Amino acid sequence: MSKIIILGAGISGLGAGYSFRKNGCDPILLEKNPTYGGLCDNFEIKGFYFDHFVHFSFTNDGEVKRLFQLSAPNIIRHTPNPYNIYNKKWIKHPAQNNLYPLSSYEKQQIITDFRKRPIVSDINQIQNYEEWLRAQYGDYFAEHFPMIYTQKYWMCQARELETKWIGNRLYQPSIEEVIRGCETADTPVTYYAQEMCYPQKGGYKAFLRVLTEGLDIKYNSEIVEISPIGRSVRTQKGDVYYYDRLISSLPLPEILSMLKDLPDDVISAGEQLRYTSGYLISIALKTKNIPPYLWWYVYDEDILASRVYSPSLKSPYNVPEGCSSLQLEVYVKQDAYTYEELFNKTVTRLVELNIIEEMDILFVDIRFEKYANVVFDHNIYNSRKVIRDYLFSIGIETIGRFGEWDYFWSDQSLKSGMDIA
């Protein structure tokens, strides 16, 4: 029987392991952490449970739904109610057709610029994300909303990004919808998902339980070297595993660092890969008095967080009785801010906005994730192709968000792994 090694026990690695098991194989998964899940993992502090970044399931894939239902039979179903903070105002999401709270001046500016949008007969003529935003929403809205958010979320200017990643992620309203959203707060829900699902207990990670059954996962096994010639991988502990087939869900830059004698074009392509890192700032509160929104986007530049969400609203079992919680995402390079700066420009800002009260805070936890999102700049497609083609040529198959280097939601990452077997 072939020896199959899978690097990483995140959602795509587990998906691959699950499919191989169904096909009668017994792969070995090597995971550097003491548990499975990757970015779908969670952590617990004093009875408060936090995911790694915001996670809900809104998949339409029948097989994924079946596996999630088997793993977590008790599911909480949410109707999405995201909001935004802009100039200290709460605005329904998406903002472009929910501008009622804005001043008359800003509404008029946005409507006027929306009418003056450049006519684009061929979408392929658009050169970058900034052009796309101006063409879709007009200059004023583009400059004050998504272009500001791009700097916070993607850590770059909108013109540095290409546009194929957008898909249905950004709603494109008609002028009639924009005008109606300026005149009334009574607007229909236009979020791209109509329902969000979350396990009642165990956090988002509970959706993955069935995938792990029967899998041979070697925890605390960080890979430091791959030998394609010897068809082996070596861990930090010195353990060596031999393979006939090697599947990797690890980030492409990490894989390259484990290989020797890389071709110059592969080294160059690796240097051009861009990604964001993120800080998770988790707040435990001894009150239920928090905003009623599952998550909200933050456009104000004096608040470092780009997105805030509530684990306690996702499931009441994520907190002790009578309590609540919030978690903030800050995308920034590691060590760009001190703990005090991160705290003051996130938690303190929420207190100043009267969103939470300082006396209600039980604790604040700050932790770092090196890989958060792939940045879709103008080099991404060529760079990742050069790297993935090379890895495939030496017998390394790649899966998942960071293995395929793509903008995958969790169900897409799971399917990426499942389809490799």
C-alpha cells in the first residue's frame, strides 16, 4: 500500500485524510500544533470560547453539509445581520445601499458620483481594484469606504490588487437601490448569504469532528525539511517519515523554506507572494450588553480592527451564563505594534465609543496568526503557478487556502482536500 503523508491537519488536510480513508488508504497527517483545525481551531479561557477569526458555514455543497451535520447535529441558524462603523455611525451592511444614517451632504455626494460613474463596456478593461471600485460605486463612496477598508484588511492600496477574487463578495446595487437606502432604513437584506450556520457547542471546529475519525494524526510534528529525492520529510523533533505521495496544505512560502536547491525562478516567485498576518484580540465581558450584530466592519482609521464579531452571539454556549464576548481582527505585520498600542487602538476605542464599558471587561487576550489572507496583487497568478508547477514536478501536491494560494472559504478548502484523493 502506498505511503501517503499529509502536511497539516487544518480543514483541507483533514478533508484529504478523510477521502483517503474512504478509499481504503491510511495516510499519516503531520501537524505542528497540539490539536487539529488550523485556522478553524478555537481556544478556551475561563469558560470563554473563541474561534481563530470569524467562521460561519453558508455552504451550498451537499457533501459538506452532510459532513458538518454529522459532526455537529445541533446547529444554530442565523440570519446575517452585519453592520458597519463609519465616522462613529452604525450603518447596515452593505453600506453602498444602506446610507440612511449619513449626513445629507455625504448622501448627495455619493448619489452624484454614482450617477457619474465611468461606463465600462468591457470588464476586462479594468486594470485594478481601485478602478473597479470607482466604476461600481463612484469616486466618493469608493474613496471613503472600500478603499479605506482595503488598507486595513489587505494592508495595501486598492490599485495594487487585481479583481478576479471579487466574485459575489461585493454587492453592486442599482442607482434606485442607492437612493432608496439614502431615504429610509427599511431596506431588504442584500448580503450574499441568506443563512449562516454554527455549532451549538464546540465552536466552528465542531464541524470537523467526523473528518478526524480513524485518522493517524501526529501532533507537535513541525516539518523542517523535505527531501524529494529521498521522498522523506523530517520534523523538528528529528522524526523522519517516508512517502510515496506527499500532500501539503502548508503555506507555499513555508514549503519553499523546507526545500534545498530551488531554481531561481521559483525563489523569485516565492519572494513575490504576499499575504496578511493578523492579531486576534478577544474580549470577555461580564454583561450581555453588546451590539446585537453577529459581526461588523470598521472603516474608521483610528480603530485598528477591520472587523469585530461576537462569539457569544454565534452561540450562547461560547460564554458562561450572563456573559458575552467580542473578538477583533487586526491585520498588520507582526510586531508592528506593541501590546499597549494594540489594546489602546482597539479595546480602548470601543470603550470611548460606548460600545462596551471598561468595568465590564473580565480579560483581554491578544494572539498572532502569521497567515491570515492571501493578497491578490498583480503577480499572484503567475507566481503561484510557477511555485505549484515546480512543487508538483518534484512530487508535492498542494491543497487548501494557503497550499493553492487562493481566497477559499472553509467549505472550498475542505473540498480542495477531499478532491485530491
